[in-house]
Amino acid sequence: MTQLARHHLRAAVAVAAAVLTAAPALAADYPSRTVEVIHQYGPGGGTDRFIRAIAEPMQEATGQSFVPISIAGGGGVPAYVTFLQRPANGYTLVSLSPDDVINHALGRIDLTQVLPLVRIQYDQGLLLVSKDSELKSLDDVLAAEAASPGGLKVGVTGSAGFDDALIGLFNEKAGTELATVPFGAAEMVSNTLGGHLDMMYEEYGPTRGLIESGDLIPLVLFSDERLAELPDVPTAKELGYDVTLGRWRGFGIKPDTDAAELETLVSLFRDAAADEGYKKVEAESALQYRSEFMGPEEFQTFLDKEIETYSQIMNQLGY
Amino acid sequence: MLDAFVSAAGYMVGNPMSFLLIIFSVVWGIVFGAVPGLTGIVGVALLIPFTFAFDPTEGMLLLGGVYVGSTFGGSISAILFNTPGSPEAACTSLDGYPMAKRGEAGKALGIALAASAVGGIFGTLVLMFAAPPLARLALEFGPAEYFALAVLGITAIASIGGGSLIKGLIAGLLGLAVALIGLDPLTGVARFTFGNMMLLTGVSFIAAIIGIFALAEVLQRFADGPPKGEQMAQVSTQLPSLAEFLATKVTLLRSSVIGTVIGALPGVGATTAAFISYSEAFRWSKRPELFGKGSPEGIAAPEAGNNSAVGGSMIPLLALGIPGSATTAVMIGGLTIHGIVPGPMLMQNNSDLVYSVFIGMLLANVLMLVFGLRAARLFAVVLKAPYQLVGPAIVVLCMTGVFALNNNVSDVAVMLVFGGVGFFLKSYGLPVASFIIGLVLGPIAEVSLRQGLILADYDMMALVTRPIAGTLLLLSALSLVYGIWGKLRRPPSDGPGNAQPEAS
């Protein structure tokens, strides 16, 4: 049994080696083995896919694998704690997102223990309804809420996380009382399509297929400008509700990592983010508009500002 | 549809590579399913980078084959070593291992293999011919229906232990209690974690079952001392005779239907399908007293259930673009990397791909029969070694497997603790089946009940008056009453004090 497994492993390693040795090595001795990227979301989700996509050009450049390690659940705390337990040797990264900022704001984790390395993606979300819904526009939503406050239920993923913060902020600005109900990403979609939920909040990438087929109708976009892919969907901002929060994705590393290795990593990420293949993946989810590459200093400034923003929002929401 | 089918078949015939890929992926899947801790999800995730080298259709054939192979593979180690290689095989241990211990390992593996193939082919056929209507049916399932489904499974805990009502309830409620550990899924409050950050994710299910089944069995065997004449050396994997196979036909059909429908529901997959199939097989069985002691139905039900859930969980993936299980969620990632947008348009825009996957999955199920026999023989060689060597090897393999799952030492700790829990359950005659059912279905019942209540503005009646949910709940209530009535009428033989009405 173990023999068979070992046989397969060896075959896989051989194939991998054949594929990878073709590329020139960028750094002399770093990375010399697999780099692990710990994240708090499920395998196959947005962040997992993002890591796999950005890893492609990096693997080509270095000949080493960058693999996502999913430690899902627990509101993201176990993933972060696992990261903190790893040595500062440059072979463990952690994914960072607004969920981590919120955990920091709520005192569940301490973000000063991580060095923000690079920020790569900046997504934008939508409020979506089923095609059978009576809600056809944000006005309908506001009218329904005015008639019976708290009557509309919005599906979100995660509890007391980014989605809750965004809906809470919208409630604050629009004077509504939309109630959030946490679901797994797939159940949220099926419950919206099946009419069990009134609305759902999700980014463009995962819902694109259902938007194109007309099964899900986006009502409003949370961003500064409309998406070229959805020219008829208004932004909340233009309707008078200044909610432009978006989910961004970046990476952090242990602060006492070797400086030369940090340099190498940042430049690897910079090249990977500009890679044609990766750009294509990004464009498929309409991620190219707000995504702007940030190195350690910029990202730190950005992160500090985000911490301020979310601390204030979570405070207002009564957390 | 016929055009698409013929065109896809043409693609496959004109592309011999695709057959090689299916063979490779089924074998790869069986190995990943059978080795504890590797699991089908890991098998699929590891292959995703390799799909870049192929076109999307070949890539999907590869992933689909692994999914099919791994779902069966888990049953090999579950039956031979009481070590479920993957969560969906946990249920197969319950009757597979006792049968193997009797010296009928070959028959147990044969039943598992045949049931897997029947379930797998059933699920794939439904996927081919009825995906859109079944996807619509799945959309009818809101939180209230998920809750009712979980309750239906949970009502079996009292009776499934094969004897004592109270012992079944104790074990089942313990399982439900353990399922509460972790972050509250709706409000994000920590429960029973005692300040331990790693417990926030809850008890890792795979670590827990490996502990309860494999580790506890090793402890038990060493506690019992040298075996008294129980021999498993004879492990040729003969398929069950036609008569034996036909004896389970009702169970196979029922489990295949249950598995396909549960597979089609987003968020629940093969593991839930296996357990609900098992408890329904028990409920309707003419010989329920054999369950847990090596009943052929007890092997056929979970294996037909979890393999038909494979086809089932592809239904929402292909019809709606949303994953029906954790493994299909990884497959969606693989599709999008190839630039294919999963969604309702997939069947129209990429019909070649979709129909090739159908044909591929059918082929994979047939190949599974061929390679399953070989793989089982290979694994069974280990049984010829003395248990003093096999036992420690199982422990080492479980520890490394559980660690490799997330590179996480705390999962290993969970496994060790649950080894103790399993030993404790066995020592006191508490049925492991009830405990595991509580552990699997408890979280589904809890989360969906609370979601459903929020959606209904906390109106309990609104939940139970929904047609599907109401029917399922009524069935649960009736079967509970019937079960208890049955117990009262013919008290089981294994001890006094079993038939106490207040235990309901």
C-alpha cells in the first residue's frame, strides 16, 4: 500500500521536476523548497484560487511550489495562529484580507505580529437577487424595508466578518435594517435562487456564470465606479450611499524574516502580478479595476488605514 | 442531447490520452481514498496544477476520475483495518470491519466494490439525464429542509446500536455535544474551546473518526491480547454471488436515490449521504439486529450512498455552477483557472466537455471494479503480517496521515484523544455508530435550524408547515414512535433495563 503511494509520489515528483527545471532560477538559494501560504478559507474558494493563480508565474520563475494551505473555520483565528507558530524562515506566508483586519479590531488576533508584504487584489461586491425576486432595484429594497424594517434577509458568508461589516455600513447609511444570515458560499447561492433568501452579497467572480445566464440579478455595486462588465448596475455611491468597501487580498510574513528574502519575495510577487496569464485570470473576475500592486511600505500604510476604518465600523455596529 | 453525446464520444475515441488519464486518475483516487488522511479532496487539489498541461476536458476527466476512485478507495482500509481512509468511508467501517474480522474480508470488499459501482453508475446516469430537474429540486431545499433531513438521520441514534435504547441515546448525545465545540457558526462566539485557539475550528472530523475507529481498534486489540483463532489471511476479493448481491437490491436502490439527492444539495456531500443511507437501511431492514455485526446491507448502503453522491454533487456544479461538495468546490477552482465560467450556461457553451465528463465518469466506475479488486488484494497482503507489526504501523500511518492533512499537530492531538474516546465507547458498549451520526449530523441540524428560524422571524410553525420539511419531520416522529414501540414489545436480549419509556 505504502509502496503504491510512494510510487505515485515519485512519479508526480518526476513530472514536476521535468516541468519546472526548464525555467531559470531567479534567486541563488531562496526559495529552495516549497513555500506554504496559509489562508482561512475553504479549498476552491476565491482566496484559494487567487493563491493558485498568482503561484503559477512564481513557480515558473523559481522552480519551487507555492501552495495554499487551507485552515478554514474558527473565524480565521486558527489559520492566523498556525502562521504565528511557524518559524520566520521565509517559507510560510499568511493571506491577509479585511477579515483579518476585523479580527484585529475585535481583539481576536494581533496584526502587529505580521509584516504586511504585498497587496495584490482589490475586489468589489454586489447585492444580488434571484431572477424571480420582486425586488428589481435598490429602490424596491428601500421601499420594502420602509414598509417592514428588518424584513429582508441577506445571505452572507462568514459570521461577524467582512460581509457583515459592509451590510452594516450600508444599513447605517441608508437607514435600513437588512438582516444578515451566514451561509456557506454554495448554500448561499442555492438559497437565493430557491427564494429562501431575499438577497445575497457576493463578489463578481464567483457569481459571473449565474449573472450571465440571468439567474442572478445584481442590484447594486459597492465600488467607486461602475464595472464595464455590468454597465447597467449602479454603484451605491452614485445612489447616495457612500459604501465602497471591497475585499482585498494580500500576503503577510513574519517580521524577523531575512531582508534579502523579503526583497526576493516582493519582486517575485511584483512580476507575477504583472504576468499575462495571471492578468487573464484577474480579468475573468473583473478584478483589474481596483487592484493595484502595493509593496511592504504602501501596504503597511494602507493596512493602518483599514484598521482605523473597520475599528470604527465594528464599533458603530455594536461589536 | 444525443448529438452532444455522440460528439463527446467521438472526442474521446479520437483522443486515446483521455482513456489513459481516466485509468491513472481512478488508481490515484483509490490510493488517496485508501491511505488515511490523504482523502479525495487532497487528491483532487494536488492534481489541479497538472491539469494545466492538458485541455480543460482532459483536466476534468482527470479530476472526475479521482473523485470516483477515492470515494470507493476509502472503504478498503475501512474494511480491512477499521481505518476509514476518508470521512465518507467512516460508515463502511461499522459493518465492513466486523465482517472482515469474521474472516470474510473478501466478501465485505466485494460487496463494497459492487455497491460502489452500482451507486456510482446510478448517480452518473441521473446526472446525465435528470440534472436540470434535480438541480431545481435541490433549490427547494432551504434551511428548514436541511434541518428536517438531519433530524431524520439523527432519530436513528437511539435504535441503531443494536440493543440498548439508553446506550444509543448516550452515545448519540455525546456525539452531538462534541459537535458543539468550536466557533458558533452564526454569531462567531467561541464554545467549549477553553481558550485553545486551535479548537476554534471545532473538532476535525477526519481526525476524530481515525481516532475512534483505527486507534481505538488497535488499543482494543492490544488490550485483548493475542487473537484467539480469528484469521483474516484469506482475503481474495471475490465479488458476492448473484444471490447475495440481489439480496441487497432494495437497499442499493434506496441508498442510490438518497445519495444522489443528498449529493445534489449544496454543502452536504458523500459523508452525510453515507450516514443517512445507513440509518435508513437499518430502519427498513428485515434483519436490523445484524447491523454493526457485519451485515451485508450495512456495507452496501453507505457505499452505494456515497458513490451515488459523487454523481449527485456534480449536478449543481454542472447545472448551476455551484459546488455540491467540498471536492467539487476544488474542481470549480480547476475549471475557472482554465478560463471556463461555471454556471447554467456551461451545458450549452461547453457541451463537449460536459458530456465527455459523463462518459468519463461511467468509464471510471467500470474501471473502479477492475482496479478496486487489484488494489484491495495489494492492501490485503498486509493482513498476512502479525498484528504486533500491523498495529503499530497503523498508528504511525494514522498519525502521519492526520498531520499531513493540514500540517497541523493539534489534529494529531484530536486523533489521540478520540482514540481514547473510541476505546471508552467500546468498553462500555456504547454504539460508535450513534456517536458518529451525532457528530456528522449535529452541526447540520444546528446551523440549519438557526438559519431557518432567522429567515422565518423565529416562527417555529412556519418551519414545520413547509411541505418537504413537514413530511420529513413527520416521518422522523413516526419512525421514532414505531422504534420505541417495537423495543417495548420485544425487549432485546443483551441485558436488563433497556426498554424504559422515559428514555424517549
